[in-house]
Amino acid sequence: MSSQDFRLDFAGCQRVLQERLAEPPPGRIQLVTGPRQVGKTTLLLGLERALGERTVYAAADAPEAALPGFWDRLWTRAEAAAGEHGTAVLLIDEVQHAPRWAHRLKADWDRVRRCPLPIHVVATGSSALGIDAGSRESLAGRFERLTLAHWSAHSLAEAFDLDPEAAAEEVVRRGAYPGAFAFTGDPRRWSVYVRDAIVEPAIGRDILGLATVRRPALLRQVFSVAAASPAQVISLQKLRGQLQDRGALETLAHYLALLEDAYLVAALPKHVSRPARRRASPPKLVPLSNALCAVVDPRGIPGRESDPDRFGAWVENACLAHAWSAGQRVAYWRESPLEVDGVLEGSWGQWAIEVKTGPFGARDLEGLFEFTRRFRRYRPLVVCGDAQLPAAARLGAEAVTWKRFLLDGPPTPAA
């Protein structure tokens, strides 16, 4: 998946869609993709309520979508709504489940433009796999793509009226799937929900149903190892050594790419001075929600005091996943014995970050300062606990607490 994707939180995606649907129709098709259970259906139903009778909503994965003539009836309803109300908005949920959806959407959109008919189209999909393939093949120049990303701590706090710092803690412990939040008081029920409503559909339907996967058991094993290894740099050779069902290195790399397209795990590249060296570097595996770590790791959620090393890895993972979901280009840097946890570029600016949840000294920041000495366009940033802020100040390092980072990202770059 391209790191250039236009990724937005729920409120941002809602705002952008409302602005575009207020433009004179027909505009370009709005394709909204994103992880499962982050609110894409809720987004469409909210638009349906806000825009009233001129909207036509349909789910392409509903039973009635399998009946003959479903697609044609959908467009007939949209044209009738446009005739009655002056404009219409067609909302198609999980569009990738409709047979030949991209070809059909192209034909109908071209007809709408020729007539012209005052109809806007918004379509959603839970996997970049099907959406990317269809849009590249048939819809070039006809669509704008938005990614409704994993929720941030800020979104979680607003939606559920939480104390912001408590929301940041929740993102580290259980991720931020809004549908799972109601079950946080019942760990067993919460875990079953995440597995059955998120993990299994993402792998079983989105990946296995839309991509060529010759060894499904191996794909599931790759996911399990990645989810149990948050923020770890793992070579493909080492990854293969941890699997019961071993495969070729090219197959493992392909399966990691599929997991990223399904918004489950990002394989972060190494920051290198010469791009030709990047392909030979091992990836840093970042599950895109800590909920995935919690349901896979048999040790459960780590305690801050009882398991500080693993807790620190989960905080680092949450911070890197947050940056990825916010549309930043995220990498890591390592030249033994020096390393930097995250190298960020994008709308936040250019940052090298080191995540520290325990005490640290000057030697612990040698990698951060050496990297920013070599690559001067990056600002060094220590992401740490409240108690460690004075230590960062004594070492002359700019710092922010990991809770504030999960809420607001890094400090605003100096003008």
C-alpha cells in the first residue's frame, strides 16, 4: 500500500465526504477503503440520514445483492431519486463483493457523465486488495480514494467521552476498534469479538477471497507471528524459522504485503541512504492495532510494572501504527549497534523518534543523535513517559509523552 494514501479519522473522512457531496453532481466516484470495524458502514448510514430521501443505500455483501438484477435496480432507484429531488447520492457498501463491480461502476458512471445525471457515488470496501485492483483496471481518472484509518486515541476519547490520557492507555492495551469498546469489561467476549468480527473476516474474506493465496495456513501463521512480535525487526529468514509451515522468502514477503493491504500488519522498511539497498533489509513488523497483539499473544496484555519490556514494545508499536494510520511515511533505521525506532515523513514534518517507557541516559539516545547528525533534515524526538521528560531535557532532546503522541502526534514543526 502506498504511504501516500489519503488517510483520515472518522470525523475527517465524514467532513471531506460532506464537502465533496456538496459539489455539483456528478463528481468523481468517492472510494472509501479501510480496516474492518472502523465505521465505514456507520459513515454511509450517517450520510443517508443527513442527506435524506435523495440517498440510495445498498450493501453489496447482503443476501439480496446476490439476486439477479440487483445492480440494475440500484441504479434505477438512484435515477428515480435524482428525478424526484433534483440530485441523488448512491451509497454502495462493501462494493468489492459485487461481481465485476469496477467494470459495472465504470459503465454506469460514464453513462451518468454523458447524460448528464445529477448523481454522486460513494462506495466503500474493507480491503485495499479488491479496491486497488478494480480501480486501477477500470476506474482510472474517475475516482478519488479516501482511507478511513484505524481510530486514534483522540477519536476514541471523543466518541466515548473518555479522559484523553485514558484513551491513549486504551489504545496501547486493546487498540481502538469502536465496536469492541463495549466489551472491554469482559475480556473473553472482547477477544472473541476481535477474532470473529475483525481478524477472521479480514483474512478469510478480504485476503483469501480476493487474492491468490496458495498456502492459506502459512498466511495465518505469518499473521500470528507478526501480531505477537510488535515493533520487532525480523528478517524473512528468521520469520521463516518461526513457522511450522515454511515457505519461500518471496512467498513470505508477498503474504506480508497482503496483510498490509488488509490493514492488519505494516512491514516498515529500513531507512537507507541508497534506495537500492532497501530491498535487502529486514522489515519492522507493526500490527496496525494493538488489539491484534492482545488476541494473538498467549501472555495477554502486558502490565506496565509487571512486564516493562513488553509494555514498552506495545507502546512503541502503538506510536508507529498511529503515525502510519495518520498517513505518514514510516521507516526505521539501524546500523549496529545504533538504531532509531521510527523515521517519519509527511504532514507532521520530518522526525526521528525514539520511544522510551523506562529510565534512559545519554547512551540510549546515541542512535537518535547520530541519525539526525547524518540526516539533518530530521528533528530528533524522544517519546517517553511523564517521569522521563526531565531526563530528556537534561540531555538536550526534544520530548513528548507517549500519551500526547498518541493523541496529537509530534509537536508542531517550527515555522
